[in-house]
Amino acid sequence: MIGLGIRFGVIPNYPARGDLAVACPHCKSEAVFTSPYDFLRDDAAEAACSDARITGVKWSGGFAVERFPDTFPWKDPNNPYVQVVRNEVWGVLSCGKCGHRRKHLLNWPADAFYVIETSAGALWAYTREHLVQIRQRISGESSGGPFDMNRLPRQFLLKRTQARLLREIDAFLLRDH
């Protein structure tokens, strides 16, 4: 599998800000896993504190914006910033297809939406963009982008598996959209 798992609330090699594509537990469509809070510092924190439309709290010298105050408020007992628990990544899962939204403990890569089971092993991606970048790397095209392709396991880069793996990725990308 790509990546090393979840450590200390961080998913290795994943860009600092962004959502993960996960499978909706209700309809199995692509859903989004999002951090429940945004953190502001300095002038942005000052502005947020004085804006009554923004829900949040002063925290650690800045301001924590509650992105989903009804689903995952700051006072939630599973708030990963107040109640630090190693290897737990909490957020909000939202499905655009069925409308399901809930607080969610991420189980990565088991929750991943972009997973392709191959003879070389399970290939997973954080997002559609990540899978496209993986495809480019496997095919030898430019692999510029936000994701570190140096962590792609060697078995996915072998010439003997390349054509079949590219077909499987293409089929998944076509099925997905």
C-alpha cells in the first residue's frame, strides 16, 4: 500500500490542507473527509473573533473556526486538539450523493474511496487528483503535482505490470465519473 498509515494524527505524505476521498458508509459513493476546524492566526484570528457570523473559539494564540458546528463542535469529547489521542484522526464525512454527514474516525486506508486491488497489491490514492498523478508516474509521463511519488511501491512501477495496472486505473477513473 502507498503510505505508512496514520501516525500522531497525521497521514504521511498528504499535503497539509485538503480533503480525503472516502467511501460513504451508506451508499458507497465518493464522500469527503474533512477536518472539523480551521485555525487562524494574527490578523485573521482577530477578524474572526470580532465577526459574530463565525463560530469558533480562541485557542493556542489563535482562533479555531468550527467548520461544522452542528456535527462536530469544539466542545465535542473527540476533539483531536483538546483530547489528544495518538493514531486517531477525527473529522466530518460528507456524501454529496446521499447527503449523509457525520462525525467520523478515519480508518486509513480502509476508508479510501480510490482503491484498486491488483495482483501487485492494493493501490490507494487520497483523491482523484492523486490517482491521476499515480497514473502519470506509472506511465512515465510527468509526475509533477502536490503528492510525493517517491513513495510509490516498486511493484507498481515494474514493466511487466504496467499495462495491466494502467488499464485498471483507467477503468476505475471512467467508472468513477
